Amino acid sequence: MAELDEVLAVLRNLAPEELALDGDPVGLLIAPPSARKVAKVGVCLDASTSAVAKAVELGVDLVISHHPLIYHPIKRIRPETDGVSASVVALIKADIGLWAMHTNWDAARGGINDTLAREIGLLSIRPLGHSGMHTLPRLGHLQTPQSLVDFCEMVAAKLHCTGPSALRVSDVDPNKPITTVAVCGGAGAGLIPDVLQAGADAYVTADVRHHEFVEAATRGLALIDAGHGATERPGMRELALILPERLAGVDVVWLEGGE
């Protein structure tokens, strides 16, 4: 068990809020009662109705989600028809706080993108750049070059890319040798020119639109959409492993399914 301020200090140390992109609503979105001790925290990608229901069932005191539940001011609370409202109401009723670690955890050392890079076997991992969006992606290299088709098979296996996260790849030579790779969890295709300038042979990200695949193909970049959840969930899983080491006496539980 720990004081709320002690828990929040650990979270801020891992991913300072100032690392977040402008306008990203990170931090304490729902404050629990100030006198409540924190005995159990729950970690998830999204504070969905199912994740929140599990948090209530398990007696969690603080939910830590990657994506902020409240992106915009809520004008109407309609828990019967709106999932965001339902989650907000359920958390408040149960006196559960909500902390969001979004682009600050994307950018932080050891966060979403460092974990993603390690997950697919990259070495010599470094940020793509040092300001704004460029702090999010990571650049590294494979120990042994692989053909694009072999690389895609490896990525799909490592990230469990099935269903909505099934791989989509730009139309380039499947035998293209892949050595230098950039990664960005979530929607990162807007950085294609910067990734190319950095010398990447392949770029693993998500939420890629048709014209972005076309742009990548015309420029010879193997652009790989591995799915939003598949590229970000490993970093939240990693957070759930880190926190018990930093918060002695606080239980940490995963609030999603077995994915």
C-alpha cells in the first residue's frame, strides 16, 4: 500500500508529463479521494467499459491507461449509450482514479517505442529526433539483415498481428533486404519523409492510410501497418512489469484479456 502522491511520483519519474505532445491530456484525469491509499493499480491500453468493469471487480484504486479516456470536454453524461460516459461514471462511483500515460510514455526511455523496438529485435535503438513528434519513433538495426517477407513474418509473430492488427505492407519488393528499421506505436505514418531521411529500410507503425502506402512504395520504403493495439500493448505490458519493482507493497494487475 502507498500514498497516492507516492504512486504519481513514480509514474511521473517514468514518463514526465512535459514529454507529452502539446494538447495531449495526460496525467490524472479522474482524481480518487485524496485520503484513499493505493493498494492496487490496474494497467490497460484503453479504459474501456470492460477494462473498467474488471478494475471495479478486482478492487483497483488507480487505473493507468495509455490512451486518455477524456480527450475532449464531456458535454453530456449518457452512460447507457456512450462508452466514455459509462467508464467515467463507473470509475467515479467506485472511487477509482484514472491516470493517462500517452505520448509522454511513447517518448519516454523504456516506454512504448523502446519496448516495441526491442520486441522486434532491434539493436542500437535511439530516438528519431529530439523535438516534437520526432521524439516518439525509434530507429535501430537488425543483427542480421532479413528479406522483407521474412521480416514481416517475424513482426507478425512477435506482435501477435491477427484480426484488426493483421499486417498491411506497402507494395515494394518482398525480397528487399531489411537492416535499418524505424518504429512508432500508433499512428506514425506522417513521419515517412523523416524516417527515409534517417536511412530506414522499413517502418513499423499503425493506422496507415492508402495514400501513405502509395507514398512509401514510390520511395522504396517498406511501410508496415501492424495495428494500433499491437504496436502499443507491449509497452503497457512492460509498464505492468516495471511498476511492482518501483511500488513496494502495491499490487499491479493487467486489466485486459490475454492478448
